Amino acid sequence: TISKISNLSLAQASSPNESDFLITGINFLPDANTVALTWTSNTSDAYTVQVSTDMINWDSDIGDNITMEADDEDGNDGNLLTKTFDLSTALPEVSDRLFFRIRRD
């Protein structure tokens, strides 16, 4: 498990413009080994979420073809898409640092 992680911080990798989407929330639950990510979304867009321990190797997709219509866990927050991911299957090794990347498909 990766329960060594005790806190997370949120950093924007590039400056947003009108067509970008933003990660607005990260909720890590170490006991459950899950993370809930929230980002701005358009209803017609699909996304792939990846996780890395070093920001070099992005081979771990923890979700693909994620859409507002099919996957949003909180339908009452406007244009925000929230999805919870199980990290134990994506990253079996212990790590004290995780990075998330969301790509619009």
C-alpha cells in the first residue's frame, strides 16, 4: 500500500487559459488507499487519469474514458467532475510521493 503518504499538495503544472481545465481538489484517504480527484469539466469531454511516483514515468492509468455523465460522483457541483480511484491496484509499491495527471482525450 502507499499509506506512507500523510499529506498532499495541489500545484498547477501550467498556467490555465479559457480552454484548459483545472484540478480543483484532491482528497486522499490513506486507510482506504483511495484518492478522489475533482476537476473542471465539460459534459462532452472524456479524460484519462494517470499517476506517477517521479513525474517521468506515466505508465499507470488509473482511469480512462472518464466522462461527466457516466462517472461524476457529485452531480450537484456544476461543471466539476469528481471521481474516486483505488490506488492499491495502480501502484502496488510503497511511495511517499504521488503525482496525478489528467489528460483530455
